[in-house]
Amino acid sequence: MIDPGTLATTIRSQISSSVDEHIRAYVENIIQELSLDAAWIGKIEQQINDTISRKFSQKLNLVDVDSLIAQSMDAAIDRYHARQPKNNLV
């Protein structure tokens, strides 16, 4: 005679295995179908572009652009003065 506990465990295992297999096949099928759908690809591309744009803007807001411009201008002026001939007034 088959032990009821073993039978239940075996049935649960078979059901779980079957469900896992069918879900995996279903997901693979959906991914395959979506990867060929131009509208879906466009939606994903737009979402990626929006995310990158938002993150770029957030990072740019952290940069003190005025300070960077001032430093660059100061460095350019210093280089300009360094190239000018010295007036040797005695």
C-alpha cells in the first residue's frame, strides 16, 4: 500500500514541476512575441530615454556650472598672461 504522505508529496512535486515548466514556456513565448512588437519596443526605448534623461538632469543639477565656468575662465586668463611678453621697466 502507498503511504498517503508520500503520495501527497509526490503529487505536489509533480504539480509544482508541471506548473514551473508551463510558466517558463509561457514567459519565453511572451518575451519572444514582445521582442518582435515594434510598438512595445518603442515604448521600452522611450522609457529608457526618459529614465536616462531624468538621471542626467539630476546629476547635472548637482554640478556647480557657474563655478566651473569661472575656474575655466580664470585658467584661460592665466594662460593668456603667461604668454604675454614681460615689460622690463627699469
